[in-house]
Amino acid sequence: MAGTNKKDQRREARERLRAERAAAARKARLRGRLLVGGSLAAVLALAVGIGAYAANRSDGHDPDPEAAGKPFVRPAHTSGPDGVVVPYGKADAEHVLTVWLDPRCPYCAGVENGLGATFKEQADAGTYRIEYRFATFLDGALGGKGSKRALNALGAAVNESPEKFLAYLRVLYANHPQNESEDTFGSTATLLELADQVPGLRTPAFNKAVKELTYLPWVEKTGKAFYDSGEKGTPALYLDGKKLQANSGEGISSIPVPQWKKLVTDTLK
């Protein structure tokens, strides 16, 4: 019996070692991202083996076959060519905060969860107006449909109102998967379920647009605008064209609210 116990113990030790090595390999793959200025640049070289996708692809954008043949529908309350900008705030605000996001980007979630309420507060006060711009490169980098499906749903939300868009954006990031490789937002059911948290958002028009991917051609134009801009990764924030660092550098979290407010004040001096 003692010999059997030792044999079992050795087998268990080998299994634990294999599990530890597998866990270490997973961590190493996740560390194989390229961060550009604290931003996730959609490079998971060890995990995906695709290199600097957002930064270096010459053609920039892979068309989504699901968008082919669909008519282009521009959401209401958008601006810029083809409506690729989602504005929020007073139209006559002197200053502009530009915010680039990818719906699947955890660093974007960190910024919006930490500072999104402050962005809204300052926009409502007229400190600046916000221009949200979106990328969808993580679908190409990681596989899946979450970035584009979530952006289609956000298009449906802004079509309802800028306020509902902003509230839905906050809900999505509050329920963001810890690992961006999880294609949580690729699920229509999940996107609709999360929309229940925004009062009045689940209109028949919203539900139809999410289910039928009404705004997917708009999503394609919006995602392509990211590549055409020359931007390298998300999140990227600019106040009157000056790049601001909103990530803390510690995990995905944002800088504290007082630090952000001081940064804004100093930039606008």
C-alpha cells in the first residue's frame, strides 16, 4: 500500500507540474502583447502569431463578409464622413476630447470604468465635447465578432440618443470580459440582455438593428477610419489634438479622477 501511495504521489506531482507549466505558458502568451503608449495595439504575437496587426498592416482593414450586400445606414446623432464619429456634449464647446476605443479592449474598459463618468460630467459642464471614435481590430487579431457586433449595437444605441449611447457604452465596459480573447460581445443575446440595464433602450428599432446587424456597413466604415487615421492602438485620448495618458500603467486601470482633472486643466491653460 505504501508503494502505491508513493506512486500516486509521484503521478500527482507530475500532473501538478504539467498544470503549472501550462498556466505559465498561458501567462507568457498573454504577456506577448504590444502596448503602444499604454494602449493595447492588438498584437498578441505569442498567442496568435500575427505580429503588429494594428500598427503595420498595409491594407489596414479586412471587410466583414456579413456586411456585404447590406445597405449603408448611418445612425442618427453621428457626425463626420459616413457618421464615423459619435459626439457627446455641447456642440459649441470650445474644446474637443477625442476618445478612440475598441469594444473588446480591456484597457479601454479600464479607462471608461474609471473615468467615463468624469468625461460625461465635464462634457455636460461644457469643458469639452467628446468625440468617440472606434476600432474593431481585436476581432481580426483574436478571431471572433465581439468588437463589430458590439459596435453595431452601439450604433443602434446612438440612433436612439447620445445619452442612451453613453449609458450603453458604460454598461458594456462594466461587463467587459477580463480576457479580451473571450468573444463575449459576439453574442446577440448578451448584447440585448445588457441593453436591459439602460432604461428605454430596448425599443423595437434597437432590437431589430442588433438582431439584423443593421449598422454593420457603418461599423465597417468606422473601423476602416481607424486604420486610415494612422492611430496605433486603443485607448487613445486627445484633448485639442494633444495626446493624454489616461491609463495608470498598473494593469488595465485608469489614472485617478483628480489626476485626470488636473491633466485636463493643465492642458487647457
